[in-house]
Amino acid sequence: MTQSGTGATTSLNPIDLSVFTGAVALPDAADRPRYEMPARGKPGIAAGVALPTTVEELRQIIRQAYAAGIRLLPQGANTGLVGASVPTTDGDTVVLSLDRLTGPVEINDGDATAVVAAGTRLSMLNDAARPFGLHLPVDLAPDPTIGGMIATNTGGSRVLHYGPMRAHVLGVEVVAADENATLFGGLADLRKDSRGVDIAHLVVGSGGTLGIVTRAVLALSPLPRRTETWWLSLSEPSQATPLFSALKAARPGTLTAFEFVSREALRCALTADGGPVNPFGDELPEGCVLAEWSSVDESSLDGLENDVADAFELGLLVDGVLVDAHSGWSLRHRVSDSVRTFGIVLGHDISTPRHALMAARAEGIEAIGAIVSEAIVCDFGHVGDGGLHLNVLFPHGTPAPTPASAAQIRGAVDTIVARYHGSYSAEHGLGPLNAERWLADTPLIEQRIVASIKAVVDPRSILGHPNHPYNRL
């Protein structure tokens, strides 16, 4: 089924749950969707679900799975979007849920760090950190587990200021899927440590295929004392990046989010059931931005309206509305799910160098229209860090995408992104949905490096989705 770094093929055995002496069982019908239904896409079939509550229980499950040759699929909150957290329909996988691997969140306010278990939700961590004036500044619509965020190197809306999850991981404790379920890594909260390659950090972004995260030490950031949130209507979408540069230069270090929303994406968010009031009144701009400024120094945001006025003078804006943070972000976060209520969506999670993003966007929209004229591009995303969700909507009542047309659209987008030296997975991580691209585009020496690590930490290749690219080396 899979190959190790030595080229040997490993065949996994039929599922026999009796080999497990720990908490592994087939869930009740009412509970199965929690583990088998992805946030997007088609459901799978779990042979069983393992629910360890301690690291030792987790290690025992791994030892038993290793001995029996049973595949384990690590799963956090199951909020991933590339298929890596959901079993196949073959029923040949035990879901290894880390949802119960929790415990007290240890906050060190002097060092601004937290020691946290893998199953802890982001909201739980931030609830514990808030009394100390701290938070993990990763902004997401769902509420993922910390282990899942590490495994996918989660991005979100504030990467431009705080960086992705990788930037916040100081130490991580990991269990290998070898005969002894070996623990490796560590929980030293060091911000400077140059003793060679940091082995544990290799699991960041590996999708649970290079070991199971059990605990981590995370660097936290001060909570801002003042925040201003504006909806800004662009004179045209191409002005998004010049606007970002102008606003960032005017008030360095305070622009914490810069989210682009196209006209069609905004239309969906406003008209789907429960849609809010349009912040621009009766106007529906061709493109708009949700901009957020935050600071621990309240006075540093004084006169912010003057920065917006200057952008008007430069011809970058046609409207600007100061809104409360809750309403601003509620509208932004509902965009993705709202678009999906109007038809079938082909998602593309792309990034390019920031200066090139809107040019790549324009080329992508033109290429998509030439392939399928009925499709509507409802794009939005993190333009401030060079990321964009170039989503393609096939509205209800129009022909659904065929496998051929979907492949043609994806190929066209990938070609454009590659020409701008970009990425087809800006923040959603690797998984079955983009395995072929990774295998085709990644240099052979890099594939060999990954395969060599995989052979050490997962010698029987039992971790992760079978179609994850790391399991196909």
C-alpha cells in the first residue's frame, strides 16, 4: 500500500479492533459524523475510533497498531479542508482522535508562554491566557485543537502581523509510530537555541504523518488594548496591494489584518440566510477590504481616520466605514460558508509574493472564464500576506463541474500560480486533495529527505491518510 524511504512496500492488515486493549471502539451511529464527515467534502468510513486521554494511553494504542499493521489517522477538531483528517471509504483506518488529550493550560506570564496539550481547543487556550493579558493571535472561524494547528501550520487572518502557527511553536512533544511508540522532542520554552536541526519542528505542517503531537510550548503575544476595524471600498480590486502598502507605511507595526473580499463573495455573504446589513449601504463594490489596526499603546491609533482619508486622496478608495470588531469579522467569517449555499464550489488556496497577487488573480479569473463561462469566481482572503481563496462557484441551475473541467480549471490556476513563484497550498496544508501536485512539483531530493524521516518515525507507514503525499513516497 505504501513505501518507506528504503523502497520497501508495507501492506496493512485487515482491521481487528480486538488487538486494542485501550479506548478503541466503533462509534454509535449518532457520533460517527463527528469523526467521518469533513468540514468540506465527502465523508469516509472509520473502522474504529481511538480516544486516548493520556500520553501513555496514546503510546499503547500506537504500539498495538504498529504490531498489528493497522492504520491510524490522527484527528483534532476535524476542521481541515484538504481531506487529511477524514478516513477513506474503505473502512481500513482507525481514527486517532486527540480530542480528549487535554489538561490544564500552564501559563508562564513572565516568559509569555503556554504549555498546552494537543487536544486543547484554541478558545480554551485563549480563555486561560486572557487574565494574563496574553493570547495566541491566530484568527480562525472554526475552533481547532492545538495539535491540529501544529500539524497543519495553521495560518488565518493575522499572519501578516503575527506569522503562522510555526512562528509560535517553541517546543513540541511527539510520539513516533515505531515499535516502542518513542517520545521525542521536548518542552523547553527557549526562544534561542541553535543546537543544530530542531527535529521536533519537522512535525509542524506534516499533517500528522511524522509523529503525533501530544503537548507543545507556545509563544504568546500581548492582547491589544485598542483595536479599530474598517470596511474599505476599493476604487478597483487591483488597488488592494497599493492600499496595503500605504496603510502599513503610515502607521508601522499596527496593521494586524487586511482581508480582501470580491463583489461576488460579498454578495453571497450578504444575501445568504441570516445575512447582515451591507456596511456600504446600497453599494456593492467590485472589491473591498476589512482592515484591522491593533496596538498595546492606545494612543498609537489616534487619528487613524486621517490615514483612510489619505488613501482617498491617492485614489485607492471610494468609501470607508468604521465598524465594531464583532460585526466586521462576523461578515468576513461568513463569506466561505455563504458562497457554498449557492452552488458547487471548487476551492483554490493560493499565495504569491504580495506585490504579484492581484495580477495573478486577474489572470486566474480570465482563465477560469475561458474554460467554463457559467462559473463565478467568488474570491476572498488574506491579501496582506499574499494569500487568496480563489473559489469558483457553479451556481444552482447551471451544469455542475465535470472531473475534466475541474481538472482543467485547477491546472490553469496552478500554472498561473507557479509562474508567479507561488503556492497552491497557502495555509490549508497537505493532504489527499493536493497530493499529486506535491509529488509532481517537489524536487526529488526533498522527497527523499521526507521519506528518510518517515522511515524512522513511522517505519510501517501507518500514520495519516493513505493518500497523503508523505505516505506515497
